[in-house]
Amino acid sequence: MKAVISPRALPTSDAGCFVDATLPDPGPPAGHDLRVRVEAVSVNPVDTKARMQRYGGSTGRGGEAILGWDAAGTVDAVGPEVSLFRPGDAVYYAGTIGRPGSNAELQLVDERIVSAKPRSLDWADAAAVPLTAITAYEAIVDRLGVDPEAMDRGKSVLVIAGAGGAGSMAIQIGRLLGLEVIATASRAESTDWCRALGASAVIDHRAPLAEGLKAAGHGEVDCVLLCADTDGYWPQLADVIKPQGAICSIVRTLAPVALNTLMAKCARFSWEAMFARSSFGTPDMIEQHRILERVAAWIDAGQLRSTATERLSPINAENLRAAHARVESGRMIGKIVLSGWK
Ligand SMILES: NC(=O)c1ccc[n+]([C@@H]2O[C@H](COP(=O)([O-])OP(=O)(O)OC[C@H]3O[C@@H](n4cnc5c(N)ncnc54)[C@H](OP(=O)(O)O)[C@@H]3O)[C@@H](O)[C@H]2O)c1
């Protein structure tokens, strides 16, 4: 099979940071595994971090890795315990960090973290969705504790970094679950994007958040979802959260943060790590199959859209290098996707 290899930690300024390779096909699939013929992938910040910090995607050959944690493709073969899919099914998934990723023509992935692809999307638009949709859904429902049947209608959530991949999904899913979504963005185009996805207000994260909320006619919020710079925003959180509110971050801190600042308001803090269920094989890892199914149903009903904004083809070393550089700019609006092998 064709695959794009990350040989070692190299910056995108180095033309050798990705290498086009031909590798033996993986499989046959065992247990709950599917073998998927990958048609399209997208690039997330985890790809760039894994490339430079050397975690995830290892092929087991001399430190090289197949990165890529978002894919859409066709089931090619199934393991003996597979019950949800058959060869020929069109699927989409993020996969898991501890296994070779999706930047390869064939990939093994556990069926419990895979769903049927939204029928209304092409491969590229579908590949933009899984990782950020799982992250946003788990953050809002499982960590912030928002009712999945919209019984918390009218509660507010502040989504910090609203225009990025994760924020773009959080705005849409928050709105679908009945929340009033206030997003942050710092540029005219990222502000417009957040509004188009359903944010009722957009405030500039370069200014104090409490002032931005006030100017937008809001006081404290019920929930905060941090999709950028947890260390930097932490000192402001106690000011913007309501008493007994909930805060979730998807971005690890670089230094310890003062949890005490949240005590007076009895505010709750939790992490979201979308690879946790699959990495630890939790008994409920099939929730990610269900989340992706629910997201596909929303998409096919016209209630949620793919966040793909930039497209490259084919999937090769040159285009992956360009996509990684784009994500590393920190200025993505929505997602960048790659499709086809030529
Ligand atoms: N824990 C998990 O499971 C999980 C899952 C997904 C992502 N993540 C992490 O979450 C972070 C965001 O991922 P992503 O895919 O959304 O990234 P992304 O698409 O690269 O985010 C780009 C957006 O971030 C905004 N931004 C940049 N710096 C900011 C800052 N200091 N404050 C506020 N906004 C800022 C920019 O908005 P403006 O241009 O408007 O400033 C831009 O639109 C990454 O660190 C990623 O690794 C974690």
C-alpha cells in the first residue's frame, strides 16, 4: 500500500519531514478490527504535535510513524468479532493515537470507534468531521454535563477559539443541544465564520473576556470550553463562570494552574481527551461509534455542516507537509482535508 511516513521530528521547513513510501498491507483484521481503504484524511493539531514530539502512529520500524487521526473510506475486510460493518460500507472515524494513523491507503481500526459516513458528504468533507466532532460532543455532554436531549436549553457556553476545528464543531453541537453559544475570535473572517455556524455573539479573545461578554450583553456563563491556551486563559475563568458552572479544557497546560481560584464559585473543571476511551479500551468506548452516528444523522438532516474549508489532493508527502504548516500557523478556520492517492 501507499503510505506517507513521518521519519523523525522535522519541521515543515524541511522537505524530508514526510516521505512517500510503499509498505506491506496491514492485516488481515483481527477481533473487532476493520481494515479500511482510506479515501480522504484531515490534519489536526495532534498530527503536528505527534510529528514533532514523536508520539503516536508508530509503524514499529525504526522510529518512523504513520500519522493521521481523521479518515473517511470503505471497509475492505472485517475481523471475526465485527458486528457493526461489512466490506463495502462507507465509514468515517478518527482512530486512536496508539496505532498507525490514516495517512495510508489501508488502515486497521476498531469498529467501536467507527460509524457509517454521512451519506450527504463526499469523502473529503466527511474526513474533516470525526476527531473534532467527538471532541466537541464529549466535552459538552460528558465533561460539561449538558443534557444530550437538549433539556438544558437556554444555558450558555463560552467557546474559546471558536473558529478552529474543535471550536467550529462545539459551536454547532452546542447550538443543536439548545445552548446559547458565545464564541471567541480575533479576526474579521474567523468572527464571521463563528456567526455563520450559529454563535449568538462573538467576542475578541485578545481583550479581557469579562469585558467582551459584558459588551455583548452577557454576564457570567454556565459553561466554558477552552480550545486554546489553557494557561493563558486560566486567570480569567473565575470571573466569567457562573457559580456552580462547569469548565472543560481540551488543551493541556504547560505549567500547574491554580484550581483554588474556582473554589469560591464551586465551579467544576474537567479535561477532555478524545483518545482516552480508545487508548484505555474503556467499557464504553462504543460511545464514540454512537457519537459519530448521531453527528452523521445531524449532517444528513442538514442540521450540522462539515467544517472543511481547505482541500488538497492527492494524499502525499508534499501536500501533508503543506497541510501541517497550515495547521501550525494557528490561523485555521475550520479544517484542511486531503483526498485521493492518484
Ligand atoms: N483534548 C482533545 O481531545 C483535543 C481534541 C482536539 C483538539 N485538541 C487541541 O485543541 C487545540 C485546538 O485545536 P483545533 O483543531 O481547534 O485548532 P486550530 O483549528 O488550529 O485552531 C485555530 C484557531 O485557533 C484560534 N486561536 C489561535 N490562538 C488562539 C488563542 N491564543 N486564543 C484563542 N484562540 C486562538 C484562531 O482564531 P483567531 O484567528 O480568530 O484568533 C484560529 O481560528 C489544539 O491544541 C489541539 O491539539 C485537543
